Amino acid sequence: MTRRLEGKVAIITGAGCVGPGWGNGRAAAVRFAQEGARVFAVDRDMDAMQETLARIAEFGGEVTPWTCDVMSADEVAAMVQQCQATYGRIDILVNNVGGSAKGGPVELSEADWDRQIDFNLKSVFLTCKHVLPIMEAQGGGSIVNMSSASGTRWTGSAQIGYASAKAGIIQFSKVVAVQYGKKNIRVNTVVPGQMHTPMVEVRLAGQRAEGDVDALLQQRQARIPLGWMGDGRDTANAALFLASDEARFITATEIVVDGGMSARCD
């Protein structure tokens, strides 16, 4: 049976993780490699990618790691150029970089607001700026951008910069999808809800529950109608579908991966 991404080249940003386990980027890199993609795994911290690389090596997948700060136009240009030089094409781009900072417009500093927009939204703009001409020249491609349920509704914490940027990603994807539809380039968004990724233990518990991981997990799980939390593998599988030819007639839309949380009123 032919693997779903056999022979395709995929750039995945944020392919590392803040701790052991299944973050969204790590899971995407592993799943795409399992399905035959040649993965150009990008993160600003090479150490954060070591578990990703080890998991791909377990089944003999093909991966090339690369360090890049995707908030830097020069570094993004060099990263995309290197991927093109290594593999000769770019079929898939998964934009997975992001992270939240707490605070509404009064509490959040101007500097932190700027960083939130750059980290979560400008990074998507920069990678698309450099990848789109390559996809257009080769006759097509697929871009999957990672947003968040925080970009569509209140999710329990004031994080105005993050929420605004993640909302921006959804509309950014729609605009680019329509502009490039006739170029055979599809652009879609995955909208994860409150997943149990390593980010919960390493960062979010300190931001929202005074370091009490169990309390934060209980709060998050209580919002989910299915009664349990998914992890990065669930996000990755949605991205895999959108990137694959199975989704050939799907563009300018979103897949929500949240166990039903967004459908609740409370």
C-alpha cells in the first residue's frame, strides 16, 4: 500500500518540543515521515529536536534538521533555500511555531504584544512569503497552518496577543488560499483545542495554575465533551490529512481538533 506522502518534501516548523512526549510539531514530523515524506524539520533549538529525530530514526524515516528563528526574515529565507537545495522541491509547509503569553490589553506590555504577533503570526507570513514562489513554480503544494481554539473563542484565560494572532492565522490562510487556488496551492488551518502536550507541564501550569499541573489538567479536561484530552498526535493526523492528496478538493477552511470543546456554551 502506497504511503500517503510518498516522495513528498515537507517543511515542518516547530518540529522540536519543550519536553518529552507528543507536541504538535514533533508528532507532525514523525507522522509525515511515517507516511513517506522527506521531512525538513525546523526549530530554533536543535536540542529540542533530538527526540523527534530519534523517533523518526526508529523506523528509518528521512529527515533533515535545521535551526531557524522563523521571526527572522533572513533566517527563513536561508532555511527555505537550504530545503530547496537539499531536496529540489517543497511540496508541503506546516507552520507550527507559536506560544502564548498571559494578559489582556492592560496587563500585556507593548513589547510582549509585538512578540506575540511576531511569534505566532509574522512567522507564518515569512515562511509563506518564501515558500509560495517555489510551490507556484513547481505547479502546486499544500500549506497547513496551526491556529488555536483561542483564536475563535474564550478558552479560560486572557491572552490577548496570542488569541489575536491565532485568529489572524485563520483569515491569513483563507486569503492566501483564494489568491493561490488557481496555482494548485491549497492552504488550510488546523485549530487545536486544549491538548495535553508537554507545553502544559513546562509552561502553562506556571502561567495559569501556580504550577499545579493536575489542577490545570482538570480545568482543561472539564471543558471537553469527550471527557479526555487529545495530544499532538491528534493535531498531526489532521494536518496529515490536509497535506495529503486525500484533501485535494479542500482549501481555505479549518479542521477543529478539540473533542467538542468549541461547541459548548460554557
